[in-house]
Amino acid sequence: MKLKFPILISLICLGCSDTKTVTQAAPPAPVASSAAKAEPAPAEFTASGPIVVENQLDVSAQREGVITRVLADVGRHVRRGEALALLDDRQTSADRDAAKAKVKSLEADVKGWEYETKVLEADLDRDEQMMKAQLITQQQLEHARYKVEADKFETERSRQNLINAQASLQSLQLELEKTRVTAPFDGVVARRYVRAGQKVAVGDRIFWVTAVAPLRIRFTLPERFAGHLQMGDSLAITSADVPSELHDAKIISVSPVVDPASGTIEAVAEVVGSSGALRPGMTATVRFKNLQ
């Protein structure tokens, strides 16, 4: 019994003791920025693209026919409206000449009806004076009036026939012009697709004509350049084909939208001054500075 009493007192004291557990709060987590800052455009950037010209197209046949003569070949510089090739025009020329003769005939008919109408109008004036003098009957006067009106209608019919014939002549003249394959603008013949004696259909390619100036380069840039590239900005152009030449150019167009498929914007620059050895179709490199 002496041993149990001290143990009981110790247990009671232990249960009555006030013990507290101290917990330390964790440091606050770093707060992420609500909006990431836009990446600025670099001060210098290079891009590449093809050298092109505004006027460059295939000259096609506007009518069916046989090539009788080829007047231009690859490499020839041509002026706008210059004949490049000729198609067989004998049938069209004959039809045009027949239409011309018909127009002249109808012109004569119109003049003849006009003069006859004037004669009948003079007769009508005479009959009216005679009617006042009671020298002719009312029926004779009405007959003269009807003849004047009938001739006026005949004159108008002849005029309309003349207009129709003139329109037909104009149509045949246009068809005759289609037998002359002409250059649509100043440039150089880059390709020839036909030879003399070959039959062509409407739409068949005959020549490929391209302008030689002004030279332009079309290229794309990352979307971060949107708003940094402006019309009139200067840049430098070089080409691996002529590495010794450095050309100045200016921005002439910038796409106002971003292509969602590639995330790029398109721009076009035009070479300023002499183009040197640059030619359409070459690949060139452009370099920008101070875009920020």
C-alpha cells in the first residue's frame, strides 16, 4: 500500500498538467502574375521569301484557230499591245468585209428614205395649199399625209437595220483582233507554249509574259510583329544568288490580320532604285532593324 499511493498521486498530477502543441503557419505560396507580358519584337530580325512582280501571267488564246506566225520568242522584251503571234484570220476578215459592205448599203438606204420623205413632205405642203384653194379633195390630202408617215416609218426601220449591221461589224472587228495575240503589259517573254501551224482552242496557253520591274518580295513574319511593322519602313534585301549586292526596299503592304493556321502575318516590300541582278523568281532575304 505504501508503493501505490505515490504512483496514484503522480498520475493525477500528470492528468492535470496543461500541455499545448504549437503549430507554425506555412509561408504563403507565391502568387502568379495575372497576365503575362507580351513579348516585344526583336530589334533585328531576318526573313526570306520569293521575289515577285505585280504583272505576271499566261497569255491565252481568246478564240479557236491555227497559229500562222510566231513573232516573239523567249527572252524578248515586248511593249504593251505588241503582237506576239498571229492566228489564221482569213475567214474572219472575209466576214468583216461583208459586214462593212452591208453597213454602207444600209447607210445609202437611210439617206434614200430621208430624201424621199423630204419630197413627200414638200408634196404635202403643196396639197395643203391646194386644199385651201378647193382644188383637191380631202381624201387626196389625207393620202399625201399617209405617204409621209409611211416613209418616216421606213426611214426609222432602215436606221435600226443600220445600227444592227454596225453592231455586227463591231463584233467581227473584235473577233479579228482576237487573231492577234498581244502583250498585256510591258515585260519580257518568259515562256512560249506554241509553234507555227499548231491549232489552239479558247483558253490554251500561248505565252508566259512577266514584267521586270518593280521587284517585290513577299514574306511572312511571326505574329509578335503585328503592330511593329508599318507602311514605309525601310529594310535591306540580299540574295544568295547575288551575294555581293545589297538593295534597299520599303514596306508597301502589311496584312491587318494574323493567319490562325500558321500564326504569321504577311508583308510585301518593294525594291527602291536599281534592281541590279535581281530577277523575279529568286529567293531573297530581308533584314529589319529598330522595330521596337
